[in-house]
Amino acid sequence: MSLETLPIEIKYKLLEKCPQLRFIFTELRNELKNFIKPDKLDYPYQFNKHRKIEIITYNNLQLEFRSKNMECISSCGGISCIECLAFHKILPFLFVGYNDGFIKIFSLDNDFKINNIIKFIKGHNDIVLSLTFHNLELIFASSSVDFTIKFWKFNKNCTKVEHIITITEKKCYLKKILFHPFLSIFASANHDGKVKLWTIDINILKNIKCVSTLQVNNYSTNTFDFHLTKPLLVTGGYDHEIKIWLLNQTGTDGDLLFRLRGHRHIIQAVKFHESAPYLVSGGYDSSVKLWLFNENYTNAECIASLYTNSPVCTISLHKSGLIACGTQNDLIKLWQLDEKNSNAVYKNTIDNYNNIITNKKSYISYLEFHNDTENIILASSGDKYFRLWR
């Protein structure tokens, strides 16, 4: 019995159980819309990560599908919630910031499995919100709800971490901090809607000062990103707008270049592509948007809206064009950037939920691709665990 000869009611029942059959029933798409809601046709099927094969039987017809889900290769939990985490850009280390103010540094083996904790730092007096690393030096910084930014430095053997200096912001905590890819500056996103630009002398780390303040909105700036090669800064926050800023040659000041409107709720994450003229954004309107810049980077248009059925908490964009987003229903969704057709193609869904550890679903608080290996994803969840997926 062929699929084409099945009664439409049976096709409907099969699609309810296994929506990826929509690719087989493409020619009957309009007919099926009379039986099935549009989201059942367009929304990708989510496999349970514990089942590798899904089998459906109708009479003597057996349909078998193999799951493309990624495998959790390593995980670690604790008693405190994880607010931020990151791969070090040079060292085989993994940094994790917790809501009790601690920062843990884990070592990874060649297979990206956790070896052990190499450092346990009491970094702050409250939630650690952000971690960032200098591209060339063994220096990193952390920000917190305790209104401080702290700078740290490894010794030559990377066996000890020394606290260098603390910067305090009055009555305003810092949601995100980030070193510029090649200039001697870093930026901080504040809860009062501002982004501040700071100069930093790597040789004299105690000489740090704020040189410019960009008023992004009047509410809160949740996220921002520097372009790797262009003098551009992108911001997003509570005003539902993405703003592109043009920085001067030294990166010490910036002017608003243009706005991008399209999100209908708070913007939680923005990310430039390293080399291609693309920007990815995500927010509480349960969408990930792909933006294409014009040749001179003086404007951009939304070329794809990727819906997640749950608010987007975090986004990562690999240089290969792989897009990942973490949602409030504990799912990680993956798309592949299709530069030829200026679009993004759905690739996979990872269910980060593990009912053996917790009794309810949580949310993805942060995720990040490994810079050199696109199939390694680091994700933290509200269940107080972080996991490495491949």
C-alpha cells in the first residue's frame, strides 16, 4: 500500500503523530489544510531525545523514521541556578556563572567532556549575569546584579586566577558586558537602557574609564553585539526595536545609524554573522528573525521569521551559518543559514528537558556554539544543569 492511496482521514491521523510526513504529502498540501491546522503542517516534529526511532503502523504499512537529535555528551549540575556560561576562546576551559555570585571554571578534554573543576571563584555578592574574554590576553571579566564589573587574569601557567580591578555602577546592574574583537574597548549594557563604552589598557588594567554613553531606550537594554570587522554595534531591549550604531575609528563613541522594527515584544538576543551580511535576533514574541544588510551596511531587511512557539531567551550564531536559539519551554532549535536563497532552513530540535532529573520543564538561560566546532553546543537551563550537545 502506497502513501498516496491512503484515505485523507488516515493521512491526517498520521500527520498528527508524525508531522514530518508533510514532506511526503507536499502535493496534497492544500487538501490537507482542510483537515489540519497550518501550524501542524509547518511546525517541525520534535523527537523525544530518549527515542532514536519513531514507528507508526497502519494496517500492514509500517513507517520508520530515524531521529536526528543531537546527543548530550556531558552535563553538570549544582545547587544554584546558572545565569551565564561560555567557552574560552583560547584555552580548553568552560566558564559558568551562578546566581549565588560564584564563577566555576571547568577543564574539557579533546572530546569536549568535562574533566574537573580547575577554579572556584567567589566573584560577586549576587547573580553573575555575564562573562566575556579578551581575544588576545588571558583576561576575562564578569558582571553582576551587585552593580559591579570585575576583571580577572590567569597566570602564565593558567593555574591561578587573580582579581585585578572592580568597577561599580551606581544603582544600575549590568545585564551584559563584551570586549571588542580588536579595539581596546569593552561595552556594558545597563538596566537603565544605556550602553556604555569603556577604554581599557591591557598593560595597565587599572586604567579603565567610561568614555561614552549611548541611550538605547528608556527601559532596559538586554543585549548587544560588536561586528567582527565593521565599526558597528547592534542593541536590543524592552522597546522592541533593534538599533544599529556606527562607531568611530577608536570605538569610543557611536551614532545611531538606523532602526529595525519587526519584533512585537521584548528583544532578548542579537548576533552579527562574522563575515556574511546577516544579523539574527530573537525575543519574547516567540520568533527568531534573520536580517540581511545592504552592500554598504546602511540598512537591512527582514528576510525570514522563524517561529518557535515559545519566547526566545538566547541565541547563538556560528560562523558556518548554523543558528541556535533557546526557548522558555526548554527546547534548543537549530536552523542552517541558506545564503544562496537568503533564507534559513530548519535543521533540528533538541529537547533539553530530562524528566529523570526534574519533574517539570524549565527554560534555556544561555547557549553558545564552540567557536571551532559547529556541532558542539553548550546550554544552561533553569534546572541548575548545563549540558554539552553534539
